[in-house]
Amino acid sequence: MSSNTRTRPRPETRRFRRAKARAPIAPVLVPVIVVAVVCVLLLPAALSSPLIAAAVIAILSLLGFAIAVGLDRASNTMLVMAFGFAPLTLATLGLPILSLANVCLFTAFLLALPRLLREPLRLPGMFMLGAALLTIMGLIAAPIAISAAVSLGYLLLAVIGLILGPAVVGWMAPTNRQMWAMMIAFCIGTAI
């Protein structure tokens, strides 16, 4: 046989090549369909109030961003933004608990949740002991305070800020590079 004879590719190979050529359409088409469905579902609510419209735009922007860069990268970006907004305590969405930092941290947690559910939560024993003591002492002191409701509100803010926030950040296990980005974002937020 001569070396210049050409062999025809097997039909399985041609079918595989055709399927491989069609594959890149799915990653583009699925996000477009998801955003379109969310737009259709949220459009009636968005037309009723400008505040709801702004929230819908924020949700759709976040959804598009997460689809474009991936859940992990979007989660890391939101975590850095949470540290940037942390010094801006007056930047709230109505309630003190709805500060921009808390909203960004909660969003980062939700975006990282699929990954976090596969990883165990490991917290140091001293942290857990301190969290338990803070919560127990706060629950004992709140009923005997002058205003129990205000005291319980401050206890809730303390538990969220001093226990849940660090626990969530520890569970997300940021890399050294992400921690540098969080520190720089905090410094920029403080300067602002």
C-alpha cells in the first residue's frame, strides 16, 4: 500500500464532530433563556414601583454577572464588595441590618452555597466557645434590660456581625489573594 491513500473517516467520528460543533450553543442559549424567564416573571412587579424596579434590575444584573463569570468568581467579587461596603455603616437599605455590606455578604454566601454544601464547616473551638458565651449572656441580660426589645435587637446585630459573618467568611475559605483584595477594599471603603 502506498502512503498517500486516503481513508474515509468512520461515521461515528463524523457524528461526534457534528455534536461537538453544536456544543458551544448551549452555554450561550441557557443563560439567555434563564434571564428571559426571570424578566417575564418579575416584570409585573417591577412596573408597580420604582424601588421594586431597581431591585429587579439589581437581581438581573447579578444573575447575568454570575452566569458570565461563574458562581465562584461572582461569589468572590461579592465578598470583596462586602468588605468594601463594611465601613460605610450609613449605606443601608431601610433597616440597619440591611446594610450594603450585609446584602453583599449574604449574596456571596448564596452564590457560594452549591460549593459550600460539599464542604464541612470547620470553626475553631475558641470561636465556638466565645460565640456560645456571647449569645447566652446576651439572652440572659436582654430581659432584665431597661428596653428588652432594643437589647434583643442589638444582640441580633451582634450575633450576625460577630458570629455569623466571620463563620460564613471562614466557611468560604478565601485564598490569600482574595484576603488581600478584601483588605484593600476595606481600606478604600474607610477612605471614602
